[in-house]
Amino acid sequence: MLRSLRQLTRASTGSTKSILLREFIQEALYSPVFGYFNREDVPVGALPEPLVFSELAGEAEYKRALHASYENLQESWLTPVEVFQPYYGRALAKYIQQQASSHDSAIHINELGGGTGTLARNMLDYFHEEDRGLYERLTYTSIEISPKLAALQRQRVGEQHAASFRTTTTDACKPEAWGHPSQEPCFILMMEVLDNLPHDRVGLFGSADEWCQTEVEMSEEGQPVRQYMAPITDRAIGQCMQLPGWQATIDQQPWMHRIMNPFVRPDSFVYLPTQCRMLLDLICHARPNHHLIIGDFDELPDVQIPGKNAPLVASKEGGITYDHKSVLVRPGSADIFFPTDFPLLAHMHSHAVHQHLPQSEVRGHHLKAGEFMRQYANSAAAATRNGYNPLLQDYTNFSIYLGGTVEHPRGD
Ligand SMILES: C[S@@+](CC[C@H](N)C(=O)[O-])C[C@H]1O[C@@H](n2cnc3c(N)ncnc32)[C@H](O)[C@@H]1O
């Protein structure tokens, strides 16, 4: 039945072409011509001045200050790195400083998707002020897909930290972004990058409840016509489906119901981080001796689209946010961002290391960003006058994964 439905779909569409859902998302977000991250008004906003938390009375005034910043930015979004500058960057720098304290060799930091460069600037300022020895043996390489944001990073970070900072404008998911493989230890930072990496969707289909991948039918004009289920042929999808915990909890449907509704079961849809899985393969190959530091939303509110780990599809006009009910929006017109399934991310990292680096294993864990900040940030500086501390108490749906490769002890 599957095959005949697929043939029917193809036959009825004439000159249209079909692509995987992640290929559609890749185009929609990153096409050099119309991609969302290549718009004239870049969607990643920068605060003109850091918020001075100690001058704010408490939570309500903090929320008002944030709201006012958003109104000024109109079409852009602010990330925790921007809102809590310089404390976020300084806390991450302190974590790296502690991890690197046991050796005095060169330190390499690769930041993927550095946005406006705020994190790089805050971290490099920290090393410069607090640990000049480490600063002098440090290289900080940013890999940024958006030419406009890369140019902004060069201007905001490169001028001040010329000896240690450089930006390459390319897709971090492509091998050429990494150059020759290097055995040297390196820290790889991704703050709010996984949420924009293209995902695929699988779901149960047909009376036999077979797992299928989602494909998008595109018109000749490059617009999405519809999405449909097709047999799984994609390797990255297959890899994600081998991981423990990827699946949704699906209600058992009575057999009569199945016979009457033998096609797609929306309750079974799962969005899989296939591009992230491929990126981890690449990192294992290019930088086997790596330590990942990944921050992202572990949950998103008010998602309108059914499925486990379904994305928010949101556009902004005149400072007002619109949430869409489908991923199939006009390419480039909306942000498409996913929650990160942190337990799955940890499994994926271990799985990739296990496959590519048989001599190594991963030591990793994830924790809420507030907890991380409590351990590494100068959080008192981010407190408002009545004691409310947004660095610790806001963005409660943001987590951080910390995971590095270590060699198996000899004899294992
Ligand atoms: C939501 S912004 C986060 C910016 C910054 N990390 C922060 O936390 O403020 C996502 C960033 O990742 C970049 N990006 C997304 N996919 C990328 C890829 N495949 N390679 C390199 N950069 C990417 C975007 O251009 C953008 O700068």
C-alpha cells in the first residue's frame, strides 16, 4: 500500500520534485539567496548596551527592559548570551579555564554559529583580564554560516582580539569548514545552534504501522506544496532511530480504528536531529580530541505543530511574533527552531564517538543553565535590587551539555 500511494503522489505532481524535510528546512533557513539567516535585517539581535541588572528593581522591571529591547529590535531575536552579557560568556570561559588548568599546551576553541560575536568577545575579554598566559596560547575560531553575521563578528571581536580570533564563513556541517583533521585538544561551543539545525520527521504509516520518513513536494517555483510519508531510505534517519529514547509514547489504537484510518498517525510523529547527528560524525573525524559545550532550549512553549520535539515556526512583523501551524511556510519567511532532547544528544554523542573513535569514550552530562551559572558565573552581579536574579531564574527551559572524549585506560 505504501508503494502505491507514493507512486500516486509522484504521478499526480508532474514537474514537482521531492526532498527530505531537513533539506527543505536547510533551504528555508540558510539559502544564500532567500534563507532566513541571510535576510537584509539579520534575525539575531544585539543589545546596544548590556542591561545593568543592579539598577533594575526586580523581575517586573527586568521583563519591561527586555520587552523594550525587543521593541527596538523589531524583527530580531535575543539569545541568553546577549541578554546576560557579559556574564554568560565569562561563565563559559571560566569553565574552559578550569578544564584546561591541568596542562599548559595550546588551547583551541571553535565556536559554531557565533551570531553577533558577543560570546566570543565576552570570553576573550575574560581570558585577557583573568588569565593572560592562557589568552596568549589560545586560538578562537568561529565558523559562521551567515556572511552578514560573520562580518559583524570580524568587526565586533576581530578588531580587539586580532591575534587570537578569526572567522570562517561557511556551513559548520560541511567537512571543508574544519580543514585538516587535528589531534590537538579543542573545545567546541554551540549556543543556540542545534535548535536551528535541520531535522527530519518520521511517523507510523499504513495499516501495518510502518515507520516512514517525511518528504516535501516542491513546486517548480521552489515553494512547498505538501509533505507526505515515504519508506525510510535515509542513513541519518536510520542512525537516529537506533538510539535509545528517540521514540514518542504512542497511544495504542484499537485495531478497528486502525483499519478505518490506515494511513498517517499524527500521534506517532517524531522530529529527529539528523543534521546534528551528521555534525557529530564530522566533529569526531575532524577533532577527535574534543570537548563539547552546547547550550539550547530543552523545551519550547506553545508549539502548534504535533509530534515529539516538534518545532516552533515563528515570524516577526513590526515587533509582533506569529506562530505558524506548519513547517511548510514560504522559505525564508520564518524561523524554524526545535527543542533539544538533551538525553538523546548525550546518547548521540556517545554513539558517534563509539563508532568513529574506538579508543575513546565520552564523559558527559547535562544540567539546567541556571545550575551551570550558579557554579561558574559571577551571578551576584546579575541580581536585581530585590534579589530576583534573571541569570539564575529566567530561561528555565535552557540546558547545557558538557561532554568530552577521553581515551580508554590502557588494557581496556
Ligand atoms: C540563534 S543564533 C545564536 C547565536 C549565538 N550563538 C548566540 O547564542 O547568541 C544561531 C546562529 O547559528 C548560525 N548557524 C546556524 N546553522 C549554522 C551552521 N550549519 N554552520 C554555522 N553557523 C550556523 C546562525 O547563522 C546564527 O549565527
